[in-house]
Amino acid sequence: MKPAAVRFYLLGERAAVLAADAPAELACQRRIWWLASQLRGHPGLIDIVPGMNNLTVVFDPLAVDGEAMLSELQQRWSGAAEACVTPREVRIPVRYGGADGPDLDHVARHAGLSPAEVVAAHSGAHYTVFFLGFQPGFAYLGGLPEALATPRRAEPRLAVPAGSVAIGGSQTGVYPAAAPGGWHLIGRTALTLFDPRREPPSLLLPGDSVRFVAEEADHA
């Protein structure tokens, strides 16, 4: 597969950005995570934010020259290889269907499957945390079976319960806290995805391997 084209540019006077063309690929994400780890502790950097196919480096303009930062990003990226590390596996127990997953039937109809087949496919897949965003602890997961991809709801819910397991487009994820949302809810977990008193606060971190484990399911 041909490597994604990568752009490097300044975002204002305080940030440098590395952005790879879509679609998101695991090999590209691993290089981004590796580069982020290499930059930690770099003098003059305020924040390092890995995203989907991108990396944003926020710096102190009085301590770091923007053009020099761009040049360093380019050099490090050229020398970066896909990280060869064993990912941490996190298992998430899920109650699929019923009141915990009110959109399971909709996802099944869209996929041309039975609700039980959706549960089997969703819980049988291996996922990788690409990045955290939207709200603290919300992990965007790659690896959703193509058959389960479902367009977002036409009308987002005003309140999605914490722990809701959902599908939005070609991705799946878990809402760490109650919030508005337009993804389809197929189940719910009792795990706490984000706790500011915990170190680290987020249960899921970039690079983690995730498996969903079906508990008592109301999808027959």
C-alpha cells in the first residue's frame, strides 16, 4: 500500500501540524504515536496532541522557532518506523440491546443482519484506539466490521447515557459521560471510562487494543 501523503504546516504562531491524507491507517497512527512519544520532554513544547491522521505540537514561540519545529517534525517523521510494540488489551463488558442499546435493531436492519449477528460481529472484532477526542476519555476506535458501518442519526439525542456503546459511520466508541450525541446506541457498559482521580484518568489510551465482551443481551 502506498504511504499516505503528509503535509507539515504552522497553525498560527504557537503550533506546528503534521497531517496525513485520509483514510486513517493503523501504520500511520503508530508512526504518529511514536513521534509523539519522542517529542515528550522537548524544551519549549507546551502540548503534544495526536489526532486521527495528524499530530499537533503546541510550543512557546519565545523558546521555539516555528520553522525549526516544522523542520524537526519532517526529519523525525522521515526516520520514523511503525512502532513495534505489544499493545495493551482492554476488555469492555457490554449489555447489548434493550434499554441499553435502543438502536441495535436499526443497525441490524441497515446491515441486513439480525440483532444477534450484529452483536456477534461487534463483539468478535479487534479494535485499536486511534485517538481521544470529543470529550475526556472518548476513544475513537478503528476496526469496526465494514458491514456494521451505519450513518449517524439524522437527529442527535440531547442526552446519551454514560457508558453507551455506539456506532457512528465507520467507527465505534463508548461515551465516557452523559452528553448529546448522534451515534447509534447498541449497548452499554458499567465500566468507568474516565475518572480524573485515576492515573491515567482515561481507561483507554492511544494504541490500546480493545475487545467488547457481550454480557446478558436483550437482542433475540
